[in-house]
Amino acid sequence: MPLTTTEETTTSDEITTADGPATRDEITTAGGPATGHEITPGHEITTSDEITTADGPATGHEITTSDATTTDHATTTVRARTLAARRIAELGDRARVCGLYDALGAPLYHDLATYDDPETRALLTAVRTTPGPVLDLAAGSGRFTLPLLATGRQVTALDLSTDMLALLRTALDRAPASMRARCTVVRGDMSRFALGQRFPHILLGTTSLSLLDEDGRAGLYRSVLAHLAEGGRFLLTVLERGDSDGPDETAVRVTGAGGTVYELYEHWPAGADSRSVTLLPADPPQDDSPVTVCTDRVAVLDLPRLEEELTASGLTITSRQFLSPPGERHRVTLLTTEASR
């Protein structure tokens, strides 16, 4: 599925005035976080000697089998079905397990958020076709918000996580005053919100929809329809597995904007109704200090079901844009919808 976006986008200089994010080359992952604030998929798969477990290097066989791992902090043996679980077991009491969007996890996720990827470029291109303010749902720390502001748009950034929004506000504090003046930050639930304003563009990034159950998604669609301006568009992306014969689990090393190298694990068996993502520093200190381990499980919502729900809710799909090449593990599709007449 070739890219159908143009290369027109905000420059790195425009974006780094807000927060100095990592470049596209610095963030290449096999899975992206679980998240409502997606880490961009990529191809930099680690070799077998780059990520090791307590009992040796991670191999393709070890990914799909159950092996015994003896932790360094005790003599007990832990049965772990995934490399991520084995890595956590290896850390033992040092592991501070958290979610991707809470106080511990949000800074790690933010460090990996990329502002130059096919999804962001496609959304920026789509928004340029119509003037007016933009509503960025599940905005997180500003992966779409900051580039949109850099193009001169007015943006309302809505998210439920206070920790993610705190990171966005910090980025805005560092941004030029003109950008700050055009951004409204709202803590709210994307499944039910009332802003008293209509928007020509409402955006929702990859996997964010999967954070909601069926009732939550129905509430989202109702809220979106109530906030779409006449002729306005709701743009959202969906993530599916694009391969059927790849491994259940992948592991990569990724470099954040601040230079920290992370290990990123994704466990996503073909046909599964959810996927698990685990993120932690690749080279923690060689002492007993705590190590933050972010892990989340996210539901998988396939494109046919999503399209059926959108149509039933009163939204008409006007275009489908494939953002991933054929055969990649991650297949991202951008849907453009409008209120049904």
C-alpha cells in the first residue's frame, strides 16, 4: 500500500520550537505503543544479540515458546510466555511497572513521540484543504497538536490523561507566544464531550479508538457529529496487522528525542483481538535503582467493523487512504468521513 500523501509538511525547525522532538529516523519501531498517542511503526528490528533475556539472546523461537527464566534478584524460576514478560522478570524488584499514559509512563512515551511520519503528514495535508479550527481528540502530549499549531491553525487539544496534558502544556510553554495563543487544552473524555463549538476538522489518531469499548465508541461518534461544522470532516486512522506469517512478538531498539535508547516489545498474534506493548530503557544503570517499565494491552478494531460502526452512527466514509506499504506488520488506514445527509 504505497503512500498517497504529499511531502508538504511543517519543517523540523517549526516543530522543534515547541519541543525539540526526535526526527523520523530516530524513532523506528515495530509496534508503536498501545496508545491513543501512537508511536510510529517502522522497520529497525533488532538482531538476536541486541536484546537479551536472563538466559541468553532473544531468538525467533523464544518469542513464541514458554521458557524458564531465573531472575538475578532471587533463585525462583518464572514462567514467561513473552520476551517482554521475561525481561520484566529479569529486572525483578527493580521494575516499576506502569501504563503508557500515567505519571511514570507519559514522559517515556513523549520522548518517543514523532512529529514526522506518514500519519501526521497525511493529516496535515488533509487539514490544509479547509480553513478553520481543528479539534484534536486524544491529543496526548501533542503529536498532532504541535505540528498543526506550527502551520498557523487554531487547535483544541482534548485528552483524558492529566499526565499527558501536562507534557503538552510544558511543550506549549516553550513554544512561541503565537502558538500558545492558538491552542486550547481541554481535559475530557473523547467518548462524551461538549465544547460548545463546531469544527471543520476533527482528528483521531491511530489506535486511539481501540481504547474505547463499543458503548464508548458509540458515544464518540455522537459527540463528533454534534461538533462537526456544516460540511466538516472527521478524520481517523485504524491500525491492523498487515502480515499473516510474522512472529507473534517483535522487539526493537528505538532512540528518543533526548538520546535515551529504549527496548520496545509488541506481542500481537495474527487474528488476536488485542495486542500488548512494553517499553523500557534499553540500558538501565548497573545498580539496584528502579527501572520504569511501561506496558499496556490495547484492543484491536479491524477496518470492516469500524466502517460498519461509522456508517450506522450517521457518518459517511468519503475516502480511504493507505499509509503503509504492502506486507508490513502494521497496516495503517486513514478514513475521511462526513455527516450523512
